[in-house]
Amino acid sequence: MERIYWTDEETRTETYLEWDNANLGKAVKKLAKSISDHHGDDSTTLTACGSLMAAMVGARGAITAKISLDRVTKDGSELGDWEIVIRRKKRTK
């Protein structure tokens, strides 16, 4: 997989939307390659949600969080009670 090198200016930006188009394209391509299902619909959503949760937990200095969701429904169907655990992996070299 191609490595992405950001410029100093891109490193200081507040949002990836300010990146150079070539580097933004490389980042999107890298994300797309990490998605495993055929069309990417479900994996894209799950990856985005997971990344957001991990970033929010990490930004607060934590390495783990647990979220309990009771009586989850979708389109009027009961999906039950859920628990989401977010845990940082051990660093590898």
C-alpha cells in the first residue's frame, strides 16, 4: 500500500479538506483498501463510526471506554441491548 507523506502545511491544517488533492486522494484510497466488503457500504459506516469513537476516547487521554445501549431499534424492529467496548491495542514495533 502506498505511503502518504503530508506537507508541513497539511500537518497544521484543521481539516483534511484543506489537504492537497493528491494526498487527499491517497488517504481516501488507503481507507477504501482497508474496507473488506464488496461494495464498502456497511464497512465504510462501521469504520467511520469506530474511528470517531476511538478518536474521541483517545483525545480524552483514555485507552478504553464502554458504551451500553438499551432497547436498540431500527425501522421499528427491536435489536436488543448492546454493549460497545473501545480499547486501544497494545503498540507494536
